[in-house]
Amino acid sequence: MSSKLGLIRTGCFAFSGVLFLSVVLIAQDKEKFAQAQQQNKEALKQYTWKSRTELKMKGESKNVTLEQMRYDLDGKLQKTPLTGGAEQQAEETGGRRRGRRRGSLKGKIVEKKKAEFAQMMKELGQLVASYAHVPPEKMQAFLKGAMVTPGEGDNAGTLRIQGGDVLQEGDAMTIWINPQTSMMHRVEILTYYEENAVKSLSEFRSVSGGPTYQARTTLLYPEKEIELIVENYDYAHVGS
């Protein structure tokens, strides 16, 4: 299960750099924005942090993984598991029982369902990730029809950009940007998987006196009552 979570959390985590082109195109000071994003990206490489991923089905937690995150000297993100996850623990305690039934018809059906679930999770992950890499021509079309308004409520002080038909007909995307820092504040996606609604919401925070990071991403797939939550926290500067 942890590998399934990895596929989809990669798509969620990719929103730390999502829509870079869109903001560059609409920002009044494009050079300033681009510079701020690059500096923020480089600053994050000087930090380690923890990432918690939880999979819920029908409101019940099915799997939780905890990883230590860091960038290596080559600038590649490295992940070190801190827990084995709920499913791995179940494997250790119930492995013998499952081993006895794997050869049975029931066991084969269970394995088939697990494979189908893994494929669905993989495709959901790929769908989410696709919004982090919108082709330039599609992004330009999105911006052309997007509505730009001031953020309200908890998003007061931000710039709200909302539009649709980004990658699929009928999908929608809303971005909130902090105009003072040129950093992402919130990104919300409504799209479709096999004609069923999928919603992704990413929220950003800033380390005290440091860079902005993707604090929490929630992916919802109501058709199967699936909820995936990725949280990043405990940011510490390397060497501090």
C-alpha cells in the first residue's frame, strides 16, 4: 500500500511548483516573481522535514506512512520511512493466515481487487500530477478566460485566479497568490476520473523567517469514498 500512496502523494507534492507559468504570465512584475520562486525553491533544499500521508476509505483510516524528507547534494528529494504504516503492521501479524488462503479462489479474488485498487490509485496520482505540468498552450487558454478577483475570508489579501477547461472539459482550477511575497497560498482543482469528480486542495505555509512550503494537500474521490491527506511539517534548517 505504501507504494500506492507514494505514487499519488508525488502528484500532490508536485503542487509546490504548480502553475509557475500561469503566475508568471499574470504577475505585474514577472522577473520579480520568477526570482522569488527560484529563491524559495533553493531555500527549501536547505531544510529537512517530516511528511505524513494518510489514506482513508469511507471515513476510516486504512494506511498511514511517515517519512523524513531531505534534498541530497545533487538536489534530489530523498525520503526515509519512519514507520511501516498500518498495512505493513497488519501484514506482519496476519501474514500466515493470508498465506494459507492465497491459493484459494477467495484469495485470488482478493488479489485481483488489490491490483485493481493499486491501478486506480496510480491513475489518480497521474491525474493530479498532470495539473502540475499544464502545457503552455493550455495554460494560456486558461488564463485568457480566467477571472481574477481579490481573495476573501481566510484568503483575504491574496489574488484569486479562477478558470475552467484546463485539461478536461468541465474541470476547474482556482489559485490564490500572495501578491506581497509572490508565493502560492492555496490551489484548488476540480477534475474527473472515469467521469467521476475528483477534488484536490493544497494549502501553503511559510517557515518562520524562511521559505514557503506545501503544508497540506487533500485529495477526495467521492465515488469510492477515498480521501488522501498529505501533511508536511517540522521544517528544520540543515546544520541548525
